[in-house]
Amino acid sequence: MATKTLAARTAQLAEVGLTPLLTQAQVEAFYGVSDWTVNQWVKRGCPVEQTPFRGRRFDLDRVKAWISQDVASAASA
């Protein structure tokens, strides 16, 4: 099975109305942050989808929207 880029997976899933869910490691790589940072984001309310066996996945569009909102609220505080 060939590994696809996020853009390729997004395009393929968009055809059927879905978006890919990323692992925590993929979110860390996308933003260039540590696992500690992502764990802090989750504690502060970053949207996360729970999976069986204590796993979790992230919808990148929802994370981006949350970060934008979080930055805006921090700037106004």
C-alpha cells in the first residue's frame, strides 16, 4: 500500500464528503510542536475525536479553527 500525502488523502476523501482524521503525531508534525504542546491544547479545549483503546484523532479543519479562535481570544485578553 502506497503512502499518500495529506493533500492526496484529503482530495480522495472529499469525493465522498469525508475529511481525514490525523493522529497526534501527524498534528505535531503539521504544526512543528511537541506532544506536550498538543496535550496542553487538548486540555484547553482543542477538538479531538476519541477512538477505541484510548486513542484519539484530530480533524485538521476543526483544529485550525480552534487555534484561530484561541489566538484571537488570547489577543483580546
